[in-house]
Amino acid sequence: MVRSPHLRSLAYLSVGDSAGPVEVIEACAAAGFDGVGLRLAAPLGLELAHPVVGRPATVRAIRAAAAHTGVRVFDGEVITLTPDTNVADLLPLLSTLAELDCPLMQITSEDPEWHRAVDNFARLCEQARRFGVRMAFEFMRWRSVKTFEDALALVEQAGQPNGGIVLDALHLSRSGGSPAAVAAAPRERLLYVQLCDAADPVPQTGPALIAEARGARRYPGEGSLWLDALLDVLPPGIPISLEVPQPPSGLPLRERVRRGAASLDAWLARRPARAA
Amino acid sequence: MPSPSRTAFGLCPLGFLDLSPPELVTQAARAGFASVTVRTRPAVPGGPAYPMQPGDALFEHTRRCVQDTGVAVQMVEQVGLSRDTQAASLRPMLEAGRALGATRVLCSGDDVDFALVAERFAALCDLAAEHGMSADMEFMKFRAVQTLEDALQVLRLAGRPNGRVVVDALHLFRSGGGAENVRAAPAALISSVQLCDAPLASPGDDQLAQEARQARLPIGEGELPLRALLDATPDGALVEVEVPFGDARAGWPVERRLALLAESTRRFLAGHLGEASAA
């Protein structure tokens, strides 16, 4: 098989809290993933099942697992901007990203005040840059920054070289976006893509959309999203993070991760012919 | 007693010797270090160093950076004391150090004859006293003055009021010492503590110099009992960080390496990092 030009990482949500970081890294290595996403900051209102920041022994174990397997910590999730965001409070997280040699951190916004969110994002980017980290904004229809256009405007207004967007195929679709909308964006702001497929019909209510994003994503090629067209308009070789949460199935972690990798690789292998 | 109010820390140049002193001061300021040690004399013959004297271009540039950033130069290094050491030849080094604001000159003992080392050390102390500075002896397992007790013995033999010791965490633990040795030493004699982390297991005596010069870890990434060391460190001692990276991070941009070192140290001093909080 021809080696994919894309770095292929497994998003945190694909395995969730079912296993700790080291176990997930080892499963990713066995499945052939190049990278892994870790949940390093808790979403609003949630607790971390596997805390990393401030746990030197855990950081050491992750570093050792990454070095030993060659699977890199590709991205961390997720910072949520709020009216109370204090950038200084996030320095331990940024330092941990550097300790893990993790180049990307996801961020989303629940701050209704646009200018404050832009300002906090800009100052966070300034700090993150010192630690060699790029901040990847994720838009979701049910957050303050809802659409690709919102996210791009925020990132551009913040004007930081290490600020960009993580493009989640499902969020793009469900917020009314399309590959055409992405095609005109500055390439350097498109940091990576979170790939999944989804089936018709499109959910019509907020709770149904959230439920779909967290539990009804499908492997690429198993739904009706325009994934080929999307990848065609993105920078060649853009890193791909596979984000397909699996329903409880009783399958061992390694088997779930292996199926994800096999499905992504099969879809990528089919692509050149389709994209022609 | 732990000193939760300790928040300022300095940067040692090892690992950053490709930065000239003005660059070191500027980068240290950006990362949040309060002070630096500058190497104006090589640690080994022919080694990297930035000699300067008051009035020359490098000195003036360094002095301007110190003024502009507020980062203090605490110490100048390094004087390997041996049979050949002539204190008088060190006068320009101390004059420049003093003029930059330094209050300490770092030395090591490089002759197994401690009486001789003590004599040279006494001469260095006297010269340092002329400049209002202390002379600080650093012990290393791979030099002649190997342990904290060795260094204290040299101090006793020299009998100078401005003679002190520097405790480098790696040298302390690799020479078989620990926090209890620091606690047992007279507090006034501990000039500074240089922090880094490392695996608990020694790489073997023949590898110690190599490890010390190019394979240390940021605080929290290794297993050294640094919390106990910090608790044993007298309140007045200077705390510095000395971490030449030995892994792929050696190739990171300076800014990223320093950001990581400053933040891990800040967290450690705030009590949030170290073996005590290990998962």
C-alpha cells in the first residue's frame, strides 16, 4: 500500500475515557496511527478521567510511550474560552504540551462577548507560541463560535501566526458549511482536519445535533458527507485526526482502534481514483 | 521549612552557551527568569565562554541588556582551581562581573591536594572580597572536589568569610549526597542551589561528566528528590535552573526550551510539581 501523505492521528473522542493515555498510545502504535489526541483540559462542567497536567509521573509515562512507539502526541483538547478566562491560568497546560512535544491545542468558545474572546485568544496564542504550540479553533453550531466563517474571523482578527482552525467535517456540515466555503480560506489557517462521516437525515434540534456529534459519527465513506470534495480543497497532506466515537460494544480497545485505522486507510487508498 | 514565598529563580548558561551574554539575558527575561549566571571564563580549557572586561563592546552590550530587562547577573563562572591558578589573572573577570551587578564567582576544585585547592580558593576569596563578591565552590563527582563535604572542607581550610558552596542537584545526588547533607551544612555557607532533574539511577561514574554537561531533564521529568532538596535549602540561597537537554529537545528553539524550563520551575516552586505530587 502506498504510504499516505497525511499524518494520521486518532482523536480523543474516538476512544474517550475508556483507557488511559499510555494504553491508547500503545493501541495506536499497534494499529499504525502516527499520532494520538489526548484530553488535557476538561470541557466546561466535566472532570478529566485521566488528568495529565500537574502529574509528572503521568507526563513521564506518556513521553516514554511516545518515544518507545513512535506515536506522537498530535493534539490536546480542549480549552474553552469563557467570560472568566485567565490566560495565566493556562500556562501549566501550555508547559505540559511542550513537555509532551505536542504541537496543537484545540480551543472553543463559550464567551458571548466577541471582542473579549478575540483578545483572550490572541493573548493565549502569544503564550502558546513560546511553548511551540499552535492553537486550533474548533467551531460548533451549539457554541459561541458556531461556523467556519465565525472561527476564521476570530482567528484573523486575533492576528497571531500560530492561531488557526481545526476543521471538523461534521461540525462544518451541521453548521451549514461546505467544502466550497473552506476553499477560499487562507491555507495557513487550516491546521488539521477531524475526519468522520455522517448519515442523513441531518438532526434538526440542538440536543439531537450534540447527540450525533458525540455518538453517531461514522467512519469515512460510510455516510453521506462530501469528504472527498473537502479533502480536495484542503492543503495536500493536511494532518487527519479520525474522530469517530464508538458505541459501547465490548470490543477490546486495540480492536476498536485497529478498525478505525483500517477504515481510514481504506478510504484514503480509494481517494486518488475518486478525486481525479 | 518549605518557603512558599520563593518565586524568583535564575538561569545557568549550560545548555545555552551558544547564546552570548546579551542574548542570554534577553531570552531569560522573555521566559520569566529573574537572573542569569554568565560564563565569562571556560569551564574546561578551550571550552565556550564569553570573556569581557569593563568598557569593551561585549560588556557594554550585556550591561545595556541587564538595564533594559531588569534581569540580574547574579554570578560569573567558571574558575577551575588548580596548581596553575593565578588569582591576579582573574581580576578583569571579577571587575566585569561586579560591574554587571554579580555578587558571586563560581569555582571548582581541580586538584586532589585539598590544601593546595584551599590556598588557591583563599586567594580567589580575597580577590572576590575586593569586589564585594563571594567565591562559591561547586563540587562534582568527576572533579577533585567531589562532594558537599569535600567543598566544606576546602572552605574550612581556606578560612575566608566570603567562601561559600553551590549545590547542584545532579552533582549532589550523583556524589551520594542528599537533602540531609544540605540540611547538615551551615545555612550561611549555601550560596545557591542549581536545579535539574534526572533518573534516580546513576549512568555510571564514567558517564557522569557527559550526563551533567548534556543530558539533564526539566524539574518533574526525572526522579530526583528535588522537593526534599528545596525544603532543605536555606531561605536566602539563590535558586537557579541548569538543564542542558540531552534528547531531541536540544534542537528546539531557545525560546521554547526556556519557556518549558521557566514554567516547570515556577510550578515546582509553587508546590505543584515534583515527586511529592507524582501520580
